[in-house]
Amino acid sequence: MYLTVEQEKMLRGDYGWAIAKAMEIIVRVGEALGAEELVKVEHVHVSGISYSTIGKYGLEFIRELALRAGKANVFTTVNPGCIDYSGLSRIIDNSLAGYQKLIDESLEKMRFKLVYTCIPYFYRPPLPGEHLAWGESSAVIFANSIYGGFTNREGSPVALAASLTGYTYKAGLHLLENRIGRVEVKMPAPLLKVPIGAIGLWIGENIKAIPYIRGLCNISLDEVKNILASMAASGNHALAVIEGITPRGTFKIELEEQVEVENNVLEDYIGGEYSGDSILGYIGCPHSSPRELLEIWRLMRKYGRIRRGKMLVTIPVEFTKLYRGIILELKARGVDIATGTCPVVSKFREKFDYILTNSGKALFYLERIHRVKVKLARVEEIVKELFGL
């Protein structure tokens, strides 16, 4: 791999152990993937900072980088941790707070922006063609597909290394010739009446090449976000070219196949019937946007107060200040609000018989992580169920 004089100095250790180790990671991964050079990145998003998922060895790796003077060389945000940062959630278990605090102190020492969210584009939307180094599958596919950013789906060590060096390897989706939509996926309007996450789960599992998706221009951006996150969970997708949305000049189209999604193929992705008294309604995977919060608030005002089961909404930490009035009213009506975390990277305080969620990504992971039955439903259907309507 070709390195500039400055990059050679980084690798050699002229700027300290942490940068040398970070550059070694970037170069080794890049060489394994056939990269011929590095590319400067403008924004790094680091996943894998929850103690619940990375454990002792992940904690030690992050702490060592911080203790050895590792510092962000580019704007860097971080994914959710394993605790509710408001300390008020009755559903999220904060028993690992001590370990998470050690991780968070190290991240702060490295000058990362501690947003603790999987929607970093809320803080800094990427520009078309801008090179990024993002972890978190749902954020990566959103950045590439909606904003036209150029990023691969990075693991935590590579994203950390990119933050400290300001570079990543130039391969994969950093090259326009690899951003080619090859399978046209058509979705007629009546199909969009099903729980939207099921569509993403089906595409992720059944379409292996980069899809060119038609028929999504008339739905909300939050619904598109849900489809993309679900695709990235059930498949390995980091980019979907969406007709009328993905910025021009950030992709090519060379169609080899056409597929039309039909209702009958989605039944296996919605989940079965549920039973039991302990039901959790969950919204916020990826984290709820301001629009989604307003929708929940509107529905709660319409129906009153929760009468059956519990409801959890997960949001970025800063939303507690930006939307304080709405959040206080939701809590008063029985909604549990957890900030800076989600059930995918944390633990519950209690066992639930069933979870109703609008998120295909949540269905995919929660069944595996918490060993609980999960069913997809629209937000209004979830609220009605919890109100006994």
C-alpha cells in the first residue's frame, strides 16, 4: 500500500504508540481488502462502546488507547452505551454502570463527542461524496443511501483507528465503481400497508447484491430509515440505491435482475401471535427521531394512558433537553424513556413474555439477545394494544 510521508511517520511511531497502533490496524485491514492507498475521512462514528457487548477485553482496548494519549484527529461520535444516561428508566438495567463509566471516561479523554446514539447524522449530516468511517450498520446504510456519504461498514477497532489517524483504507464503498445497483426491487403502493420493517428484513435476507429500490418516494424518511436498518440487520447491506432519494453521482446502475416484493412473502418476517401478560411495546431502533416522538405524543394524547403492559422509547441523550416538554408528558402518560442506549446493547430489569415493535432491526436482534418472542406492528397498533383498544 502506498503511504504518504505523513502516514509513514504515523505508522513508524513518530506521533506516539496510540497513533502507530491505529495506523497499523488501518493498513493491515486495507491491505487485506486490496486497498492501494488511504483516504482522509471527515467524520468517524464508533460502534462497540457498550460494555454489555464488548466486555472486559473491549474495555481494556479502549482504555489503553486513551491512557497512551490517543486523541481524535477528526470529528468523532459514539454509539449507544449499555445504560440509561437519564437514570430514570424503569426498564433498562443499569447494573453495569461502573464498567460503562470507565469506557465513557476513556472516550471523553480521547475527545470524542459523546452523543450515545445510532443516528449520528442528526448531529452532522454527511455531504454527498464525503468519506466517512462509520460503525453501526443502520447508520452506515443511512449515510450511504440517503446522504450519499462514502463509508464501509466498519467494526469498532477500525473506526477507533480511523478517528485517531484521520484516515481509512480506500476500498469497498469508498470507490464509486463498487457502488453499483444491480437488482431492481419494486414495491407497489399497497405493499407499504404492512409493517414496514418486514420489507427490509426480506430484502436483507433475499437480495445479496446492492439493490436499486423503487416505490419509496411517497413514504416518510423515518419509514425509509426503518427499512434500511432492517435490511442491514438481516443482510450485509451497507448501501441501497433508492430511486429519487440517493444523491446523483454517488452510485451507478447496472441492472442484472428485477424483483417485485409481494405481500405473501412477508408473513414469515412479521412474527407470530403472542400470549402472556407481560408485554413490552418498544419504539426507537434506530433511535427515535423528533418526528417519531411527536407521533407517539399525538397518539398518547388521543388515547390517554397505558393500561396494559409497558412501553419503552429510546432516544439520543440530548433529546431530553431539546424536547423536554414532550418527554415529560409522555412519562406522565406511562411511557418509559431511556436515553443513550437501546435493548440491543443493554439488559432489561425484568423478563417480558412478548415485545411489540415497529422495527425490523429490533425484531432481528432482540429475539436472539433476550430470547423473547417479538412481533412487528405499526406504531399506532402498538399504542392501541397497550391501551387495551
